[in-house]
Amino acid sequence: MTKERISNKPALYEIRVKGNLDPQWTDWFDGFALTVQENDETLLTGPVADQPALHGLLARIRDLGLPLLSVQQVKEELE
């Protein structure tokens, strides 16, 4: 395990899950944009305040029983 420091500053994330989520779920996912993909996947895109917030978001995905396909930080340290 490396000892690199994890930033606790807001960052933009893309989270891909299996299944089609209706846009009405955007409020439940803290305002993330939900984009249904043609391959029976949904892309969630939005800012995450810090690592604990990311873990909370992933827990919501788990609680819905959605298979998690990928989590990617696309931009570091939003202002």
C-alpha cells in the first residue's frame, strides 16, 4: 500500500452502473446528471465533495442493487 495523500477537495466523477435509471433519481444521487446509455447502462456524472461523500454515493448504488461497472475521477479539484 502506498502512502500517497488523498485529496479531500471536490472533484468531478463518472460512475457507470448496469441498468437504466430514470432521470427522476437525480435528486437521490445528489444532483448528478444521469445519462442512459444504449447498452443497458447508466452514466452518473457530477461533483463529489470528498472521499467520504464518494463512499456514501457508492453505498446508495449498492443499496439499490445496481451492479457497479466503473468509477472514474475525470477532473481533480473543482473550484
